[in-house]
Amino acid sequence: MRLQGVRRFHLARDVEEALSLLSAYDGRGALLAGGVDLLRVPGREVEGLIDITRMGLAFVDGAGGRLRVGATTTLTEVLESPDTAHYAGGVLAEVLRAVAVPPLRNMATLGGAVVSAHPWADLPTALVALGAEARWVGDTEGRGSVEELYQGEFRGLFRKAVLTEIRFPPWEGAFAYEKVGRSATDIALLNACCGLGMDDGTIAWARVAVGARPERGERLPWAEEALVGQKAGPALWAEVGRLVESKVEVGDDRRAGGTWRRHTAGVLVARALARAAEKAAG
């Protein structure tokens, strides 16, 4: 454990108490749920740890075709919920099975994944594709799409606020997720999440997101526009795959090169679209 200077541990009873403690520590306090990121951030000086796992924020609710997940719900709890299995073609279960290993999923929380939002992570790409909405309490209650949050300085927001839940809208269709890593439990070298709504074989709506580029997952509106109104089929998936390969913004890092990422992005999007269409038709 790399945390330095921890002197006090608090068990917050509700959101108001957690916020009060955060304010009192003035930047030297940290919220604790799963604790995965607290363990991995090097050299962070934290004087007070504030446990928020007893505030009633661990739940999964799939009423009305939507999905509501409390911020302190572990990834394992989300994965094992029947509501998750039925939502949007079961894509969240696909994504969560691709996240690391069971012991880490037993610790990590969905709220922690939203707030940390590592560029190579699996969940941010899916959250953006699915149009997930975050809700939080700070000076006032707030809410906003995860996609919009990731375009701004969201980490500063959550140093002074408590994320309470993540809401997923209903979709009349299905999504699929694809990932390439060095092993089954490795972080992503590249990932993609795609969704389709079908109307008698014609695509009514589309969502396409690519992540670990090595930047964080983002939607590709031009790819979505190329799909809507077209007849679903292998030729279309191949055409859009080529379009993605020609236009997607990718980069190099020590784990993979931009040329490889650009080609692989087209392949992953084509695969995800094909599986999403199969789910939606079924």
C-alpha cells in the first residue's frame, strides 16, 4: 500500500457526513469503497480515509428496461445480477467478464470505475456507448452523461462530491463488446462497444465507441451515421470496418503502435456490429 500519512479512518453513515468529512480534510481526505485505485496511486498523501460502503449505495435495479446501479456496488455484484444479464443484450456482463480477475472484481466498484476512468479500462468504453448517466451529490445534486463528463475535468469534480449511482437508459436493440489484450486478464490494447436497433432488417439507430486508443473510449458519430438506414449484413459491417480504419484517431504507446490500432479498430467494430445485429434480431 502506497498511501502516506493516513491518521484517521471514518465510517460515513450517509452522503452528508461523507461530504462534511471531505470538506474538513480540504483535499487530504479520500473516499474508500473498493480501494483499488487508492492502492495503486503512487505517492498520494491522504490523512483521512472515509469509508462509504455503509450508505446504501450498493444495488442493481432493472425496472422498466432501464438499469440503475449504486456507486458502491462491486463489479461482481453487477455481473451476477439477473437485471444485468437482461439489459441491452447482456453487454455489461460481457464487459465485466473481461475485467481483470474475480478477486479484483470482488473489490472494485462500478463507481470507482467511473471515477478512475483509466484510458485502457473496459468499462468507460461501454459506459459511453450505452449513454450512461452519473448522479452525484456535492454542493448541490448533479447529474450528467458519462460521455460529457469524460470530456471535461471530471476528477476535480469527484474530489469534492460523492458519486451515488449510474443510470443506463432503455434500448430497443442490443449491444456487443470486443477487446484485444495480451491475455484474457490483461488490460485492453484496444476495445470497442457497438449497439444497434433493427426495424425489419434496417438499422434504426447505432452506437459505436472505441477505447484504449490509447485514449479513453469515445463515440464515433460518423460511423453511426454510416450505419443508420442501411440494411444489416456482412457487407455493411466490412464497409464500416474499413471506414473506421481510415478515420479513427489512435496513437502509439509502449504497448501497441498506431498502425496496428487503426487496423484492429476496424476489425473489432465489424465484429461487435455483427454480434449486436445477431442479438437484436434474436
